[in-house]
Amino acid sequence: MRVGRAAVFEWELEGVPVELGPHGAQPVEPVGCVGGPQPPGRWNPHAAHVETRVRTQATAAHGAGAGVRLGQPPRLIQEPRPPVWVPGGGSLETYDFALTNTYNYSYLSFYGYKYAKSVLDSFWRRADELGVERNPFQAAFAQFVLVSETDEKARQEYEEHVLYFYNKCMHINPRYVEAPGYRSARSTRNVLKARLEGTNRSGRDLLKSGFGWDELRAAGYIIAGSPETVRAELEAAARSLNVANVALLLQVGSAPHELTCKNTTLFATEVMPALREVFSEHDSSPFWPVTTQRVPQ
Amino acid sequence: MTAPTVTQVRANERVDFSVRVHGSGPGLLYLHGFGGLACGDFLDLLGRSHTVYAPEMPGVGGSTGLDEVRSTWELALAYHDLLQLLDLPEVAVVGHSVGGMIAAELAALWPSSVNRLALVSPMGLFVESSPGDDPFALLPTEWCQFFADQDSTVARRFADPDGSIDERVTLLVDRATAAEAAAKFLFPIPDRGLSRRLYRVTAPTLLAAGGLDTFVPAGVVEAFRSGIPHAQVSTVPEAGHMLPLEEPVQLSKILDAFLGSVVPARHPAAEGGARA
């Protein structure tokens, strides 16, 4: 299993900073989304943005979104091309985009691995339909992970900060998510059907039902406890999703610097080493830069 | 009443229209607004005196090509191509909301193709002193705000349709795609230069407005009236933006009276100088 820093995907390749992120087509940039998704086969702003950044031509596509097209798609100069990670929120077209281009598909929410399951299960079913191998390194999920000496101490140390995050910091205006044209008709149909059938309650709705520490743990929003507890649950989570990349969220809400350092250190020393061999039978090379694949001794 | 038929028309190499046909009589082109063609009995009421051709906007329902239509000009061109293929060289055009903007574009760009123009709560003009509410800031669950009486059954059903799950999904997807199609030509500022072309409209024109419409407020209606030669205004005081759904009977009577009235001479200045 690979563990990466959450929130910022930034790697250094031969001195060229490669920033991979949803800059061009984020829901918070609805202007870029008006006009609808681009049809298959057309230059895709996700990749174009990444590739443009690889060429260090940062200004050309920055913030352009789907509403602006360049005359010619930028071309990659690195060989082999660096891995590309594509964040997605369950749109069917993004599954296909990642799978057919051998890109990583990252479902990055604050709602944890159980909530991620419906999206990632759908991703793997689509992989089967397209005849793509279920390589766990082709997907990622985000997860709050909070480690302390014991389960009870984890609660004592982190509960206040976790509740601060979920109660105070999650006020994202839903208009950013539902801007007209952000989802294709096909994906809108898919999401609406699941919602009306009751098989897909939004993470926001679940939070409204009054989640506390126990509920957040039970629902998988957070994985918290002693190193043993976290190791077991994180491995089970990864295996249940068939996902080998965890975008770790080690700082939560109002947690201070010292506590975050403690969490990071405990994770790195007590949890991460035990998980290195999980999914080691799979090839990570299409989805990780070659230079980062050396495991430090 | 005869059930509507649906026909598919490839207008040009970019756009395929799904066209619903209601009623019988002289041809009439109806261009829908927010919500697509799900406007209750309104089209049947119009169809009592006209053969109503109601295409869905590109990207909505069975119509395709939204990605390929790059400008308001190309959008209007697709509708004009459609009129030729439907063998409607000169026709009455009724447009609601974003459909009103398209109708006005058609009448301005090809004055001789439109013999009557009825704009129902039309969008497409931006008046700084009277900007109106932003329709794209509404969540789908807030679409009842298009209606004057947001608690009415028709308003609540617009945001939360009844029926089977598949029927509800289809209606909501149609509404979402209609909003997307409208956004392409109205967002963020609903001004693609229509005000600079309105002088070319020669057709007798009716503006039908809801007195409580906060999306097309009185200032916008007045801008249309002053921009189109000899336009007349008919206001339904208690209605909001969704006149075809809120007041279908009253609106159809207003339109019947306008469409069936003696055709006055086209605006002389435009007649002489603005033939396409």
C-alpha cells in the first residue's frame, strides 16, 4: 500500500514540479463547467492541465476549465510520461477517462472509506466492463486517520478537533456541487436514481443526523485509535475498496501542531510499516513516479 | 384531442432536434424555457388552434448537439435550419424564458421568417438597474422559486416530481439539462448582444409577463418593449416566471387573441431596411 500526503499531490520529477489536481474542472469553478462535459475523444482539460504543468507552461491552461480550449493540446515531453491522478466524484465519464488512459482515479471525500465504497465499487465494475485489470494502485481514497497510544486516548485527544471539523468546517455551499452542466445527463441520471432509490444518501445528510465520535467511527468517516486498531481497520478498509493508495488526512479541524506531529509520527512509525506489503503483489509503476518507488530502508 | 407525436429532425451537421408536435392548424414554433417541454396542458391548449412544433433545446431530452453549438448565433442558426426542414418558411414563434431569447434572436436575424412573435417571460437582456434573480444560483430543490406561489402543487411538483422513480429521474434530468443548456447562453450575465439586434424585428410582437416574476423583472420586460418596434405587453399580475405552468389557460387565451388578431403592417422602418 502506498501512503501519500492528502490535499496536495505534488511530486518532483527531474526538477520539474508536477502539480496534479482538479484545477480545471472543480465544482467550485462553475464558469469552467458551463457548456457541459466534453465528448469522448476530445482533448480533456484534466489531462491537458496536468500535461501543461509538466511543460511548465503554467499560464496557458491555468483556471481554464472546460470552457476554454487551446488551439493545440499541449504535448508531453517526459518519457515515460509521469503518472496522472484524476480526482472524481462518481461521474461515469471520469471512470472511463481514468481507466482508458491508465490514470489513477481518486475519490477524495471527507466522508471516509465506507462512504467511498459505492463510488469505488462502481469504478471497479466499470473496469471489468472495459477489460481493465483491477489494479488497486489505479485508485485512491481519502481518509482521516488519528493515532494515539490507546483507543480511549485517541478519543480524548482528537474528539474535540474532529467534531470541530465536521460541525464547523463542512459548510460548503451545495450550489458549487450542483452547478448546471457540472455533471453529464448520464451521470446526473445515475446519481439521481441512486438517491431516489435510497441507496446513496449524501455524506452531508448523514452528518445532519447528528453524528458524534462513535457514529463517525462506525461510519468510517474517521479511523481512530491505537496503532493496532488503526492498522487493522485501515488494512480492512483498503482491502474492502481494493484500493492501494490512501490520501491521508492526519490533521483534522482545530488539532494543534503538536498533536498533528504526534499523529504523523505515530502513523509513520507504528502503522505505515505494517502496511507496506499490502497489495505488494500488484504493479504500482503505472501510477507512481519511478523515483518515488524506492522504499526507504 | 390528438396525442402529440415526436419526430427527430437533423437540423444541420451539429444539431439533432427532437420535435414534439401538438394539435392542428397553422404552424407555430414553441421554444421552451426552464423545465423543458414538461409544461402540463399548455401545449395542448395552444394546439387547439395551431399545429405546435416544440423542439427540445440541444442537449435536452432527445435533442443533441449542445457541445457543438458554440454561440448564440450558431444556436439560432440551428433553429432556422429546423424551420426550413419543417417547411415553415414563415411562422408564428412563441418562446418562454431562454426560449424567448432564442425566439427574439430568430425574429431579429431572419425577420421574414417570423410572422408573429410572442415572448413569454423572455430572458436575454441584462438591465443593470433591474438585474433580476440568478436562475443558476438555485438548487434543483429550490426550483419552486420560479413560481409566484411556491407552495402550490405545480411549484412543488416542479422541484420534486411525483410518479415512479424512473419517471421522476427522467423529469429531473430534463430539468437539469434544460438549465445546463440555458446556462450556456445566459450565464453569468444574460447578454449576448440581443439588445443590439432587436431593432431588426419586424413581426408584430407580444410580451407576456408574470407580475411577480423575479427572474425577468419589469425592467427587463420594459427593455424588450422599448427595443422591439410596436411590441405590446400583457401582464398576468399574480404569476411568476413559469407562466405556461402557472397560468396555462390565461396564457393560452392571451396568445390566441394575439395570434388570431388581424395582422398589422410590419414595422415600416424595419420592413425597408432589415430584411435578411
